[in-house]
Amino acid sequence: MSGSPPPERTGGGDAWARDRLAAVAFVASLISHDARNRLASVRAALELIEAGLEANLTPEYRAALLRELDDFIGDFNLGLEMVRCHQGTPEPVSVRDVVAEAVSTFQPYASRSGVKVTAVFAHAVDVIRIDRRLLRLTLLNLMRNAAEALAGIPRPRIVLRTSGRGDTLGIEVEDNGPGVPEKRHDSFFLRASDTESGAGLGLSLCRDAVAVMGGSISYITPKGRPGACFRVTVPRGE
């Protein structure tokens, strides 16, 4: 992907620079939240091997270490993709396939968090013309935000639901968490520096990604109700 601003941002150099810095900050927070612990585990394993004590590395420990590295690499790659994805490349894609791919990618994170993720397909037209990567990243980020909000919730779950309406297609990401506080309803699509928590940055990137695809994103849970539900609406294209 090119590093130049998409057409709709041309002329707004300051805003573009702020968004790029926000994206970089998101990547930094994404890959550094527990990077030290993961790298410390790798170092400890290498020290055992260097000391000739590799027999102390049990199969279970080795498997856990590999999972830690896979998670770290996955977070790193996700962050890089989110920084680079500022211009979309539309192509005919199966929405069912993109949703299934996003859920599969997110499943290891969901399993560690004890979150059950399901997908419900209620649309008749499946193939639309859209940027596959931007749509996948948007869904991944919405699921990650949902999982963070579900910490401490009994039987946490996330449901992805599709629906068709005229020449658009909607994808909802819903959780059974506490929902978004009323005082944040008008601010959670702003950059993280303008909101109360870092989660706002991820939603800001989702907003930008969906806008590049010619769509929109909205929070459809009524104020004061539990259970956050975000709806992504994208054009079906030709």
C-alpha cells in the first residue's frame, strides 16, 4: 500500500500527520503490552539451551513458548497491516469467507480470553466488491475491542451477524459486555488522545478503514443498554 494520503484527506496535512502518528501509537501499544514477558520467556529458554540444559524444556513448555511467539508475531503483523491500510483496493470477495477468516485469525486470542465467538450469516448476496484486507482488519479490531470489554464477564461471547439491505451489506459485531457508557457515545470514534482510553484509537482506525471502502460504521446499542453492538455498512459494488 502506498504511504500517500487517500484522496479525501488531501489538503489536510496536519490531520493526516496526526492520524499516521495515532496509527503508529496503536501499533506500539498493540505489540508492547506483554512483549517483555514473551521475549523474557524466549531468553530463558535460550539460556537453558546454551547451558546444555535443554532437557529441562518439557514438551508442554516448548509448545507454550511457540504459542507465545505466534501470538507476538500475529500482533506485530496486524499492527503493520493497520498502519499500511489507508487506501483500499476493491475486488470481488465473499463476505462469508472474510468473516470466517477474521474469526479464525481471532480465535487464539478469544480462546485465551475465554470468549466464545460465533458467526450468523443472514444475507442472500455473498460476493461484493470491497477491499478484503481492510474489511478483515476492521472486523479483527472490533472483536479485539469487544474481548477487552468482556474481561470479568460471565460466559463472554461475541457474535458477528450479516444482513443485506438494498445495495448495501451490514456486518454487526455484538458482545454481551457492559456496553459503552452514555457519556462516551459522542466520542468513541475520535482518536485515543481525545478519549478516556486507548480503545478509542482502534475505533478511529475502524472508522477510517470503513470510510476508505465507501461505507460507514455506527454504534447501534441504545444508550444505557448493556451489550455493545457496532454495525459496519459497506456498498455491494458492481
